[in-house]
Amino acid sequence: MNRIFVVLLAILALLQMPLQAEVLVGNKILPEVTVTKFMSGRDENILETITAADSVKIRITSKGRKLLETESLGTFPARFEANGKPVSAAVVDIDGDRIPEVAVSAFDENGSQFFYVYKFDAQKRIYQPMVFTDSINKMERDFAVSDIGQPAQDNIILIGKRVVLLGKNYTDEGPKPAQFVYELRGGTFKYIGFEGMKNLIKYQGSKPIEG
């Protein structure tokens, strides 16, 4: 009888335990959720960066309403520089309309760093990817920047209305360090060219890639 009673108590204890979908990886319990609160007009928004064992995504909510939930943006977070600070996600008013955009970066499975920017659509009341206008190929697509497998982080810099990628320009003489610049103009990002490192603006915290 005592054994039956002990077994029943154990079963009741198990039933009362919360179900957990968390996984211990190294010394971290995943998924790991980083929360940032920010104001958009009069509304308080919550940005969640969700890092699982093999994916990174973001979710934005306001008053319990979901404004954005991305698919996986990569396999693990990557740093970029936002106005002088190293971050993996940032809330920044890029276009100066007093409604902040959300920028996030992640590595893919091949080690390339990707960078995305999301803007609040006041009519639809949701966040959507900002647009990149390709004037050469006469097309538009969601704005994303990649460093294509460069060996270090901090290669992508957000400063003011510009996104700068520190990379390499491949020439007949071999690869040379260069900066590739995208600028927000007329509501969309446009590629405005690249320059050699001798003209590199000395952004705080960033380091040119050695040639």
C-alpha cells in the first residue's frame, strides 16, 4: 500500500511540472529570448530576439498584438555596428520619421553574415522588410546585406541613413579591402557604390579588413 501511495505522489508531481521545449547547449538554455522595449509613437512595442539551437528570428508585439514574426534569419546571431555600438539587433530611427526601424543580423550555415531592416507600416499596422531598389537591373526586393563569408564580425555598419559593408573588391590584381555603401533615399535603400579603405570614414569600433 505504501509503495502504491509513493507511486501516485510521483505521478501527481510529474503532472504538475510545466512542459519545457528548452534545450541545454553548452552553458545556455535554448531557445534564449532577449527582450527590448521601445516606443513607437504612443505605443510601447516589445522586440524579442529568439535564438534556438540552429535558428535566429525576431518577433515584435504591442499590447498583445503581433506586429512581426520572421522566419529563421540565420543559424546564430551576428554583431553589426549601430551608431558606434556593437549589437546583434537594434531599434533605430533610420529615416527620421520618429517611428523607429528594427535592424537585426545573423550568420547563415555557411558563415556569411546577413543584415535586415524592418519598418512599421502605419496603414497595415505591421512591420515589413524595407525595400532595396536595384537601379541597374530595374527591380526591387527586400533589403538585405551579406558579407559573403568574410572571416570576422563587425563588417556591417549602420550609421545615419547608410549601411556600410566592409568587404573586398576583387580585381585582376587580387582582392583589395573596400567599403560598399547603401543609402536610404526616397524611402528605399539604394546601392551608391564602393570606395577603397583610404577614404573609409573612421566609425567608432569598426576595423577595416586587412588586404
